[in-house]
Amino acid sequence: MSKFSVLITLFAALATPLIMAKFRITRIPGTVAEIIMGIIIGKTGFNLIQPNSTLTYLANLGVIMLIFLGGMEIDFSLFEKKPKGSEKSPLGLAFGSFISVLIMSVVLSVALYYTELFDNIILATILVSTIALGVIISLLTEVGLLDNEYGQTMLLISAMGEFIPLVALTIYSAVQQKNYFSAFLLPLIFLAAIFLLRRFKRIYVFFENIDKATTQLDIRLAFFLIFTLVTVAEQIGAESILGAFLAGVVMKLLNPKKDTQEKLSSMAYGFFVPIFFIVTGVNLNLRTMLKDQNALILIPVFFIAFILAKSIIFFVLRHKFDNKHSFGASILMSTTITLVLPILQVGQNLKIITEAQNGAITLAAIITCIVCPMIFNKMLSSEA
């Protein structure tokens, strides 16, 4: 049964883009289509797949690869200081944008608490402030915006919207479980990343000189970095995707060849990442959620919260871009799913939220992944 479930998942991964092409579905991101496919063949739909250890492991590798590539996509030249009097840099705009999102998220979370819709302010703040880095990267790559200042600004905002809530989740989880030692050990993973960067900076040049088709040393190094930092993260009680993101940053700073990232992207998006999104849909039990009226209310509530929290970005980006691009960015940044899943899993493990609430908030996040990119794409197409 284990192999049969993996086979169906792989067939679904193959069939999804073919179905989208057949019916000319271009407004929905491929990642969202894969989640919907998972819902159809999973617990909510035909129940063709029984989640097992093999699928779970492959799905975990999928999200790890997705976040790793997110770290590799950051253009660190944007972090260089610009002369005084020059236009605001993408880094400054991104930082101002995310701080605004964080403040707005706190306000909305307090409102949810006092209206008794959600009774945990900290968890709600972490949830509402997250941005789907993986989905944003996929979309920006598809529309060819990653190489310009506008796309890099959005990439940096989404990176902060994934990285900062991720660190906050790690600390919150440790405190809730009274595992204070893990919170104090968190800097170790950053030290490990710095050590790996310094250790491989010189040796990577040597790798390029001796590399050949049968060794693929750059790919072996990438996976070594991933599993090393993921292992360190897990050992200190942090989330594995924090290690994956830092591994991507380290790999990027080693200045790999262009085809290195292309090969890693091919492996990730060709195999691991689709499995993650399909399994996400498979595990989503909408039937349980539909029986809980209180959980159903959370779908529109969190959908609106995700939108409102990111709407503040418009006012920050107006200092650099026109109203249309600023509004488009604020809409696109409302997209969230990747980090929402582990946050909800932590919340469920800590018995802060129920399975029905988990499903409702996940569905709200999925809706943002459908609606927000569609609006953004529509705006871009009208511009062309």
C-alpha cells in the first residue's frame, strides 16, 4: 500500500500540469493546483492515498528543498549600502514593509482575541504575518520578475515573512514546551552556517576545478549543507526549514555556477516539491472542518486577516514604485501557505488548536494562494 500511495502521488504530480495545460488554466499557480489535486485524491475527496512514512519523508524533503531554493534566490548585492540621498534600497523597503506587517498582525491578533474568534495572540500574530516564500518565488520566476528591483524587493519581503516568523515559532514552541534550553541554543544554527560558509569558501573553487559529470560535486555539497544545517536545527529543537533556509543562503554566498541552481531547481520542482504540496492537500480533511461551525467562521476571518495585514505594504512601497505596482505587491504578499502548515502543526501538537481549526486556517491560506496570484497576474497582463 505504501508503494501504491507513492505511485498515485507521482502520477498526480505528472497529471496536474498536463490538466492545467489541457484546460488552459493559467491564473492558478502550479503549487496551488497541486494542493487542490491532493484534496481531490486525499481524505476530503476519493481517499485514494493513505499517508505513510515514505510519503511524509518525501514531503518533508519537498518543503526543505523549497525553502533551500528560497535562500538561494536572494540577491545579496541588495544588502550593500547606497549613498546618502539616493533612492530607497530594496532592503530598506523590504524591512520597512515587514515591520509594518508585523505591527498590523499584532493589532489584528488582538482583535481576534477580544472577539473570541481565536484565543492565542502570539500564535495568531505568527500566522498572520507569514508570507509564502516558495509560492512567491515560483510566481516571480514564471513571470520573469526575479531579476529586477521590483521582484527582488518582493522576494526580500517574502523572505523576511518566512524567516522571522520561523524564528519566532521556534522560540514560542520551546517556551510553550518549557524547553528554554532550546531557545538559548538557537544562535548555534547561525554559528554553524557561518562556519560552513568559511570552511567551504576556498574549497568550493577547488571543487570547480576537479568537478565532472559523474561527480556533480556542487550538488553533493548542496545536499551536505542542507542535511547538516537541518540536523543541527532539529538537534537544538528548531524547525528543520530554518536550517534549510540558512543552507540556501550559505550555498548562494559560495557563488555557485548558474547551472548549479538550475540543476537543484530541476530536482526540487521536478520531484520533491510537488509531493509536498500534493501531500498537504491529501492530509487536509475538509469533512471534519465542515462539521464544526466555529471552525468554518475562521475561513473568512483569517482570509481577511491575511489580506489586511499585508495591505499596509502599499503605503511603504509607494515611496519607490507607482500605485499600481505597490498595490500589486501588497496583494501578492498576502499569499501564504508554506509556513502556515508547520505553525498549525505545532499549534495542534501543543493542543492550542483543533484539527477542524487547522483545516479551516489551512483552507484560508490556500484561498490566498489562488486569489492573490490571480489578481497580481491580471494586473501584470493588463499592463502588458
